[in-house]
Amino acid sequence: MHVVVTDAEVTLADVLSLRLAIGEPLTTGTELVLRQRGTSVEHRVPLGATGTEARDATLAVSLSPLTLSPGRWDAYLRRDGARARLRSVDPGFSLDHLDAYALSRRVLAYRAYRTRNGFLALKVDQAEPVAEVRAVWFREGRFEVTGLLAFTGLDDDESRHRARLALRRRGPDAELRSAATVQGVRFHAALSLCDVLAAAPEQPGTWEPTLEVDGLAAPLRLGSRLDDVNGKRRRLQYPAARIDGVPIRPCYTADDELRIEVGG
């Protein structure tokens, strides 16, 4: 059963759209199988037959009714009792598409991608509102960050929203706030590194930034997940700035959330 995915995308309506190059037509009874990694959970979706001379096929599968739980799901094609994992030549990555997808308020976020071994898979995440980081840097004694408000339901327009950047640390507890700029769903925030040191002098520790936006029920955590770089804590190493001899650097957690490390 020779089948290769040449194009894969989850549409804004949470429909998995696939274009397949097939060695022989699909027959009645063929199923798309989604299997969750680490469990035995599977979902099977019956597919229609293609024409007798077809060498390509287009499939559309609505994902919401399948009630897929968060995690990674591998895709298979099952026919006549045999199954084959779906190979893919589509990298499945478009930053513009991911930005557009993140504008709607959702419960779950779906993403089709090609694995390192060249197979089709789905990544399913909880889609809680977040401040998606696109750039972070230290300059002129300040911490600055820009990005996109994801899954909030706000419109991508010219409207401005009052917002504040908050920086918190525990043990001992400390907190800082500064005004932030939010226009539509784009944000920019900055905070003085001198103020960070003054809030907890000679106390090394890790600070957690959040963005508070008027009209949203809860502060937004700052993270970076809407791209193809997983495991940023290992892959992204920022240079440290030194304020009065104390090193300060941005970093990511194992869950790709942004933190500020002071001292150490």
C-alpha cells in the first residue's frame, strides 16, 4: 500500500485536510487511524473510495467530534485488515497559518506535522489564552519582549488595550509591574533590570513574567509554542546581561514558558 502525504493542514475549522499520492485507488472500507503515543487509544475514521484511475486523493476529517485528548497522535491507513503508517513529505509548518489559527478562542489546538522519521502526526494541546513570545532581549538596561496574544478571542485590529507586565518571584516573594502596549493582538512590554535587582538585592532566583490585559479574565503566561522549535530550554541559550556584576538572562522552562534568571 503505497501512500504518501504531500500536503497536510489543520484548517481554522479544526478539519484535518490531507492530499495523498497513492499507488492504487482507495477502496471502500479504508480507514484513517489515529493512535495516541504512550497509550493504546485509537480513533478510526472511515474513508470513501476513490476513482479506479485515481493516483491522488484529498481527505477532510473533522477533528472535534473525535474527542482527541492532549498529546501526540500518529496517523495510519488501514485497508483489508492491514495498516501502514502514513509517510509525509510536507513539513507542516507555516508561521502565518499558526498565527491565524491562534486568533480564535479554543479549548484544544490541533497541529499536523511531519515527524523526524518522515511520518504524519498530530499534536493536540490545551488552548488556554497565552502571550506567545516572538522576540526577547536585554538592551539599555531593560528586559523587552514582543509577541502575539493567542487563543484570547481578541480581534487582530488597531484597537488598543490597557495592559501591564508583571514579574514575580518566590522565596523570598517579590513583584514588579510596568505598563505594556497591546494593539489588537500584538504586545510589547519592557521593564528595568535595575528595578529587578533592587526588588530582591543579593538574592538569586527565577522570575516569572505574566501579561495582564484589561478585558481578559486572568493574567497571560509568557511562552513560545506556536513554532517548530520544541524543547527551547535546551536549544535556546541567551547571553547574560550584567547589572552591577550580577548576571541576568532569559530562559525557558521544560514547558517552553519564559523565565528570567537572576544571579547563579
